[in-house]
Amino acid sequence: MDAIDALETHYKGVGPEEVHQPLNLGARAARDELPSWLDFGTVLMDEKEKVTASTPETVPGFILASGADIFGRCIALVGRGDLPPGLKNGRRTIVTTDHLHQTANHRLLELGLVYPTFYSSLPEELRDDMARTTRQVRAAKAPNSVWAKDVTFEDGAKIEDLESITARQVILPKLFRRLADYIRLFGPSLTCFPPTWPASTKSSASQGRRSPSMDCSTSSRSPTTPSG
């Protein structure tokens, strides 16, 4: 789903086992809201939380997309019901904020269940609207929102081990993925955790290869990530 990022419920990354962000602190909230908003009445899942059935089986909906990710998955704004007036299936169009407000992407954002994660490829008008929506919901700090639970905007997140981010603290999902991979490869110390991935080594963590910049001795320190 374009321009948003939800808390991880099944992240594999470099490890043999999947890890997740704190389930009791809202990691399932966006997942549960999405089918409900799309008008699925009942959704059944197996023990691995894979959808096995739903009532109804299908619902009408539409997507507004301009590309795909490196895995070939469509990156889209997701709407329910019929296409908005003026839009035609398969035709290029200019997506407006009115269109955006009819999507699950915006719905999840305005409820505070996801983080905004957009890039310059998203039209400026849509970026501005999503940033404004985020500021409003973040200021409100609704009890079920990620903003009410995210610790990085107050005192910072203290990372002592993997459970710090899988069971005890809510942080930005993109940062969670990087930390989860790093801790499983080199942790629990974050002494050499890079604040940014150099262009020449940016894939090393995801592929399980130690880069020269990460080659350091083991330390028992548990740094605190800065607030802000």
C-alpha cells in the first residue's frame, strides 16, 4: 500500500524465524481495520494468521497505482466500491486529495494505525495532505494509535536485545526492520549500528554479509536512540 507503513506482524528478514513488533501494543490494529473498512464482514485465519476464508468472499474495490516494488508487487492506493467519478479503468489519471481521502491508505493514516512513508515520487499535493493528517493525529494521540505508544518521540528507545523492539517498545517499522536484522546478525550490542546505510553496503544487512563499516568488537553497551 502506497505511502504508509504498518507495524510488522510477520517480518522474516535475515533470520530463520519471523519476528514482529509488540502485538499487544497495536501491531494487529491496521491489519484488522483494513478488511473491516473494505466491507468484509468476517475474516477467518489459520494459526499462522493467513486468511483462509471471508464473508463475503469478495467485495468491490479499486486501486490507483503507478508502479511496482522490487518483488513485483503493485504499489497502490486502495479504495472500496466503484471507481470515483471521472476515473476509468486502465487509464492514466491525476490522483487528487479527494481521491486519496477515499482510500484505505488515508483511512489507516487518519486513525493513527500506520506511519506515513512516502517519497518524492508521490505527488506533492498528496504528500502535503498526508503530512498534515499525520500532524493532526499525532497531536491527538488517540489511545489505539501508534503515536500513543511510540517511545522515540519522548525519551527515546533503549535497545538492550531483540525483545526490546519485538515485545516492549513501538518504533518506526522501517527502523524496526533494520534493527531486527542487525541484532540477529551482530547484536545485541548496537555499537556499530550505522545511522544510515552507505550506498556501497546498503544491502549487506538484508543479505547477511558483514560490511567493513560494521566490523567492530562486541560490546555490552545498550545505546539509546535519540528522540525526535
